[in-house]
Amino acid sequence: MRIPKRLQPESETATTSRFASSLYFSSGALARATESLAIKCFQPTGLHPSLAFIVLFLLNSHQKAVSNSFLAKALLLSPSTMVRLVDRLVKKGLIQRFEYDGTRMLWLTKEAWDKFDLFIACDLDFEKKCRELLGDENSSRLIHAMNQATDIVRAGLPPGDCPNADEKCGPENRPLQGKLYAMSTPEPSHTVESAYLQKAISYETYIQLIDQLVAEGQTTGPDQSEGFIHYTVLNQQRMHRWDKTIRLLPAVEAAIRDLTLPQTWLVLTEAWCGDAAHSIPVLHALAALNPLITLRFLLRDENPELMDRYLTNGVSRSIPKLIALDTFTRQELFTWGPRPAPLQAIFMKLKEEGTAYAAVKEELQRWYNKDKSVTIQEEMAALVAATGDMGMTG
């Protein structure tokens, strides 16, 4: 039987639908289309994407165990929804529950870790297909716009209406809001290839590398001169001293702990760099406050292509250079370095005045000793507070 024309839909596309101007219709239609694509990409895992992303989150967070409420907040889901999803993962043998200090905790099973490469491959396949369909730039802009819209809508809801009944969903509740000066963050249109993250090393491995090089009378990079080796010995001592003496500001601690979505801090550095020796232990102490922050290191001279994307003033390969990324999409969230902003201004002034290199080094050292890492802490906290509530992507 032929369906009368008046009973047929006016359109089968979102752009020409009578509800095309409705955010509710448009976001729902996009969500369903995206979910359909994700289901195909994650089919090899045997999981629905909503379950696969929970496993991905835990695989990428380098966190041995988390609570259900922590996981729900990180993935912007209600605790009850998270309980139901975790129940399904428990039945599939991918998550285990256990009690710790009166709190029920979750961790991945060996079976889940054995499938690490499979989950990552499916996630990359999904991202690749999205970019093939939309184009790299359009895909990045769409994700960024959706995240911003999500934050705005969530912040506009009364506290009781927040998805997680989270009274801190509004940006006005962030620690340091109004206390730290605003720092600009670039639009997250740049991504860092997964190959760089795969070869990046942890803080512990980086320290071990420096210790080994000092023991062997060497340093990182092609310049193995006595001067660079001497700087490496000094930096080893500075870093060990910072590790023992650093004191974090309470407001900064609160800002870092308030981060609810995974970030990866990728730092370009070298063992002989004096500024790195003062900054890296501080970055490590901050990252250790929140399991959602993954801190990794790359040597500058082994990665010139990446370094050249982040030149200081467009000309200098200055280090350390921190590139903060959305852990799931590897999109750039913000950058920091090579020095705290006030010190960089001093450095540039001394350089313009033609001050001798030895005198510049002494001035920088005095500044770091007097500042006691306060400025680095505040700058990083401000950057994290400005980007920490972006919606889940990927």
C-alpha cells in the first residue's frame, strides 16, 4: 500500500528538519548518528561504546583503582547510571570491585589490560573515521564547540539539576576563580600524534635517566661538552632538592584536585636545562595530586618536529615546554613554558640589554630561589581551572 504524501516525512536530513533550529533535536540527532558510528568502530571489543569508554578512561588514567563516584564525576554521568554500567563490566570480567577503608573501589582486571591495544586501536579508528567524514579542522571545532556548550548549559542549571548532583558544576565555584590572574588558552585545534605519547617517559624514568647519565659522565642531546655535563650534575642536585622541599599552596592543590576530566601533560626538555630542573619537580608534584593528570616527558633534540610547533616567540626552541592535552582526543588544551611569565619578562629584558650570559643565569637562579615555586604553581592552577571542565570528548 502506498503511503499518502501528507503522511510522509518532510525531510530525512537534520539540516532540513523542521526542528533544525532546536538544540535538543540537533544534539540528539548528532548523538545517535555518532553512537551508530562508534558502535561499529568498537565492535571488536564486544562492548557498547558507553562501556568501552569507561574501560578506556581507566586504561589511560594510569590509576590502579577509583571509586564509583569519582568515575561518574569524571565521565559526567550520574552515580546510579555508573553503577549500572559498571555492573555490566563486572559481569564481563573487565572490572573488579573491592572494599578499601569503607569505600567500594573499582579496578580493571588482567583481561581488560590484556586488551589494551585493542581498545586503543578502536578508539583511534573511531577518531579517524570522524575526521574523514568531517575533516580535521571541522572535527576539532565541532568537539570544542560542543564542549563549550555543554559547560555553559550545565553551569546554567540549578545545583540540584546538575547531571551528577554536583554542586560545583558552575564555573563560579572553581577554587582560585578571581584569585589568580586569567591566562589565555589556545583553541584546542591542534593535536599531538599518538606516536609521541607512546614513546614519552614517566617522571620516575626521566629521573633514572639523569642519574644514569651523571654516573656515566654524560648528558642528553648531541652536545656532550664539559659545560653541559656539568649543568646536568647541578640539575640532578636541584631536582632532588626540589622533590624534598617543595610546598604546595592550598588553593593550588584545590584547583588541581578539582579537575574532573583526563589531561596529559607532555613536557619537552633536556637534562642540561636549568629552567627545567626548577620547573619539572613542581609539575610532578602538581600532577601527583590528581590521578586524571598523566605527566610524560620527551627529549627536545630527539623530537625536533614537535618542538618546532611550539617555538617561543616563533623562533626559539626554549625548554621546558609543557603541552597539555585532552587524554582522549590528544587535542591541545594549553601550553606553558619555558619559564614563569614574570621571569620570562625579566629574561627578555636582560637579553635585550645585552647582559652577559653568566649574569643572566645568576639572576634566573636568584629568582627561582626567592619565588619558591609559587608562581609556577599559580600559573598552572589557573590554566587547569580554565580548561578542567571541558566535556568528555573522543
